[in-house]
Amino acid sequence: MVQSKFPDCSALTGSYAQTFRWGLPLFDGTLDIDMGGGEHELAKLHNGAPYFCQLGAEHDVFSENEFECAFIEVELLEPKAESAAP
């Protein structure tokens, strides 16, 4: 689990590959997702409403908001198999 923040509308993440599948925004607002090749997607996020991203998806994210935006990114892990006692 990781908490990420954008300070304001001038913030961007820089191009990266998605390392977490689930996110939980801590604000109501819009992010501009640059998918590369001129393709953009506006993501309207709502406080407490989870979102899903494909693991490894390459993109850059720009804040469209005039305020700090924070969200929590989560990756669900498979439980470890219990080993048999000797």
C-alpha cells in the first residue's frame, strides 16, 4: 500500500508503468491520463470510490485540480502457502 499526492494542477507523475492495481482517491476531482501516442483519458474520481488499473499499464498522470489530491494505491497479494512441519 502506498499513499501518493499531487500538490496542485501543475503536478504530474512522469511516465511510469502501473505497479498497483487498485486505488482509492481521497478527494473528488479529475485526473488527465496520458496513455501515450496522443491518447488521453479524463478520470473523474470520487472520494472513497475505488478504481482499477491494469498492472504494467504505461501512462503519465496530470492533475486537473486546483487543490492537493491524495490517493492510496493497493496491491492485493496471494496468501503464502503454509509449509508442512518436519
